[in-house]
Amino acid sequence: MVLALVNGFLIDGSGGKPIERATILIDGSRIKAVGPSSDIDVPSDAKVINLDGLTVLPGLIDAHMHFMGTRTHKLEEAFTVPDQVKLLRCVSDASALLDAGFTTVKDCGGTNGLYLKFAVAEGSIRGPRIIAAGYALSQTFGHGDIHFIPIHWAKEKIPTICDGVDDCRRAARYALREGADFIKICATGGVMSMRDRPEHTQFSLEEMKVIVEEARKVGTFVTAHAQGTEGIKMAILAGVKTIDHGIYLDDEAIKMMKERNVILVPTLSIVNQIVTRGREVGIVEWGLVKAMEAFESHLKSVKKAYEAGVKIAVGTDFGGPELWKLGTNAMELELLVDKVGFKPMDAIVSATKISAEACGLEKKIGTIEVGKLADILVVNGNPLEDIRVLRDLGNVKMVLKEGKIEVNKLL
């Protein structure tokens, strides 16, 4: 049976002019027709849902998050809580994301996403579409290493810690063997890794290139955790698809990103949360200090990239505990508007069309157009007038994923 969503205010994700009263016809999992209600003939046997007074837009996409399954900000929780418990916690996290209007997420490191994606796809649990990196690749003493435990413990927990071209090839193949949809590398140090810094370059150009080569062999791509200027440029030269975080961008890096169609995923939300509330929840002091040092530079870098026309996707780096609670991910759109100067329409395009591209899914999702999967969010209020509409769960009235109604508060 055809489903007809009629008379909604349509923001289709393309960045084009909204349609005041639109009709969307959905046949099975895909969009069959879309346009002004006056131009669309609704089949007599269609199920009709009147969305008069509501806003319709593509399902939102978080292009950088983690299914961590943690509930505190204490580093030791990764070791003191069984992995199985953390995985079970992620079931409710996945449901919360869907309830918030996120129909696709990109898990950029951690094994929970590898298992959750199967359970969601087969319908055993509720959740967004998940693409997952699984084990992230890091050099020894890299951002993905665990600096405060013995190295043999770290390598047992993270078998993709790798050094040298041959070992990086092995690690890339191992990550893919374990079910990775794409490969995540750590090209620089970071805020929440103990003994390195965001500006520290990690991996050589040759090491990064061989990882990209292995990804391309199987038709996928590489996403780079990259915060420092040199590491960002090396990752771009190596051929990565996205630069995630991008704290210290310079003009040359921005030019390189535009020339090579590399997408920036800023993840302002996590740093904003650490800076504004980190101390009260017990974020480690070295993480607090580095976040506070970096935040203003981070905002300036994203602003420069936006003004230069770099493609920017929405990602939060959220993962489960209080400050990074999954389901609050629309915070990133607010920060892009309030802190960087995005127009609300541009923030929505970043969270839909561009984020779909950052996930390698631009041919399937990201815009409401004929032939694409019917991932649709219906909200009360107009996010073009107030982007905060999207973070208020009370405004979420309906969520569809592949044409199936997952949330319906219109009854």
C-alpha cells in the first residue's frame, strides 16, 4: 500500500526552497513521488497522513558518534564494566537515537556498532541505520592507544594498534575482516588520549596511504581523526574521505579539502560539553585542559572552512554517558548556527545531504527525492526559524525509516 504524507512544510535536504504544502508518496521503502500537493495525484487506495502545520525533512544523520555503552565519564568504566553489559546498554541508546529523529549514524570506532547494526537490520531491536568502523587503527602511542595501561594489554584490547606499512596493511585487513563498513584511522593525537596532544602528527604518509589502498580495494573509504594541521594535510594527501574534528585548519588545508572534495566533520558538541560541564562530571584534568586550549581554535577553523565552501557534515562524537547522551545529537546543529554562523538551512543540509555523503550513502539517503529510501522526520515548529526545534523531543511527531513508521505521536 502506498503511504501519502500530505500538506506538510517540506525541507527536502537539498538546500533548495522549501515547499509550503507538499505531498510525499512512499511505496514500500522508497519515495515514489514528491512535490507540491497540488501537483501530486494521491492514489485512491493510499493511506493518507495529513501533516498540515508540521515540518517535514529527511531523517537526521550523525556522521561521527560511538556506541560506547558507558554511563559515567570515568575512564576505568571501560575496564570495570563487562563488555556485554555495555553492549546491552547500547540497545536503549539506539532506540533513543531513532526517537530523536536520527535514522542513520556512523559509528567511528568501537566494536558495539558491529553487532548492533545486524540486530537493527534484522529487526530484532529498534534503532537507526548503522555503519560502523569497528576497530580503529592507531599507531603505538597514538590517539587510539590506551596510554595508562601496559602496551600488551592495550594491544590485546585493540588488535589494530599498528606500526610500519606492513603492519598497517595487516590492521586494515583485520578491521575489514571483523565487519568494518569503513576504516577509521587516528592521524593525530587528541583531547581525550592521555599522553599525546591534538597537534601531534601520527602515522607516516606511507602508512596512511596503504590503509586507504586496502579500503579502496573493497570499495570503501577511510575516515581520519585529525586535529593538528600537519596530520590533517597528510591524511588528505593519503586520500581519506573525511577529516573528523579539524581543530587546527589552516588556509592550505582548507584549499586541499576543497580541491579533493574532502568532507569536514567538526564534532563541536563533545568539546563544548567538556568545556562547559566537564569538571562537574569528573572529566580527567588533562582532557579538560586540552579541550579548553583547543575550543576557540576549533570554532575559528570550522568558521573558515564554512566561509570557504568546504563540505561540512554533522557529527557529535557522543557515545552514551551524561554529557554525551545519545538522543541529544541535534545539539551539533545548534552549535553550527550559534557558534559558527551557519544559516539554519545550511545546518540542516549538513545533517542530511552532506552527512549522507560522509557515510558513503548519498545515493540512498540524505534528501527527500524520488527513488531514495524514505527516511523522514516530521516535527512541530520550523527549524529554519529556530534550529532548537530539532533537539526538543517533544517536537518530534513522526519518524520513518525506509518507509516504516518508527515513531508516531500523531495518533
